Amino acid sequence: MVAYAGRTVQLRRCEIAGSRSGGALAASGALAASIEFAESFVPEDAVLATARSRAAEVGCVPIGPGGGATLRMLAATLGARSVVELGTGTGVSGVWLLRGMRPDGVLTSIDVESEHQRLARQSFVEAGFASSRFRLINGRALDVLPRLADASYDLVLVDADKTEYSDYLTAALRLLRPGGVVAMDNALWSGRVADPAARDPESVALREVAKLVRDHDELVPALLPVGDGLLVAVKQA
Ligand SMILES: C[S@@+](CC[C@H](N)C(=O)[O-])C[C@H]1O[C@@H](n2cnc3c(N)ncnc32)[C@H](O)[C@@H]1O
């Protein structure tokens, strides 16, 4: 494992081979440097830095900068007008998403903690978004999701209760238009998903949902080793 951006990640197979041949320090140093470079490749501005410090104050872990940049790129690629986010937090992922969406796009974001959403609202306003661009719904994701319309969304970001990810996937498949994308953060869970000995409920649930996404007939998946792992899949048209 190597540490970066406050997390630890498992070494790739080639890095482990490097350590067997005596090059462990150089290999892990090179991997850490590459990850650091990739994570900071698209820099964050003062608005995102403030949203991150609010997250630290309330004890919520936002998506990393590399994941945020990936979300913005996906939203722009999709020409996203309608996005659903499960787990608003203090608005780090929301700011990235809104910055990639069309200028008339609306982000619907659900969180069980009203205080987190109050802070996210501040982040969105500071980023210059009119209140018509975001809809914050307070409540448990699984209670709120049935109120959202079928096949109406371009992108669904999943970043709430890890043990409920499989249920969120079922909801996302209903909500997404053909060609829409589901993205799930924390898909690697600091190396625990890849470790079969890790049997805590979150690791088990994340492993299960990864398999469901990978094997689903309607989905074209990829597991991106960005940040803490971003599992993405396109719903086939
Ligand atoms: C990891 S944080 C989200 C971070 C945010 N996506 C970001 O990157 O800025 C997880 C959020 O999910 C919320 N949450 C946890 N369980 C939930 C549930 N069952 N329904 C809705 N929100 C939930 C927490 O209150 C927390 O704000």
C-alpha cells in the first residue's frame, strides 16, 4: 500500500513485481508520484477548497480532485441537462458536476443531513450557480428515489450509504435515459474491495455492486482507479 491525498491505495501488480526484485521503494515512489500528478492534474479553485474544508468540519469525505474532474468531463460529454446525485455532502462533487453540465442543466441532489445540504448550497452559490440550477432534497436516498421520473436523467452519481449501493443501482437503471451514465464513488474503498479477506459490510456491498455492474446485460462498465475508485457504466441505448 502507498499513501496519497490522505488515503492508502493498493500497489498494482507491476509494482508488487518491482518490490520482489528489490525495487520496492523506487516502484512505490514512482506510483505515488504518478497518482499525485494525476489527482492534481486538473487543479481545484478556491470555491472547491472551501467546500472541502466544510466537508472536513462536518466529517464527510468528498470525492477526490481526479474523481471530480472525471465527473465534470462525463457531464460535458453527455451534454447533461439532468443529473441526480445521491450524497450531496458539502457540494464538492456537485460543483464539479454543475461545471460540466449544460448552462440550463439542473442537478438534483439528495442527502439525509440537512446541515450538509446547507453548506452545499453555500458552495453552489459561491461557485456562481443560480438557485434554479440545483434542487436539494433532504431525506434518505431510498425514500426519495421513487419520486424521481423514469428515463429522465443523463447521469446518476452514487455517493451515499455504501451498503445500499445495489439498491441505488436498481434505481439508477430506472432513472437513466438510454446512453446515460451511472458513476459510483469509493468503488475501491481504500484497497478493501480488492482484498477478499475484507468482510466488513461496506466492502462486501461494494464488491457485490461492482460485480452486478460488470455483469449487467444493459451496462457497458469500467472501474477507474481514480481517487478511491470510480465505477462507471453506460446504459446501452
Ligand atoms: C461521502 S459524502 C458525499 C460527498 C459528496 N458527494 C461530495 O463529493 O462532495 C456522503 C453523504 O451521504 C449522506 N448519506 C449517508 N447515507 C445516506 C442515505 N441513506 N441517504 C441519503 N444520504 C445519505 C451523508 O449525509 C453524506 O453527506
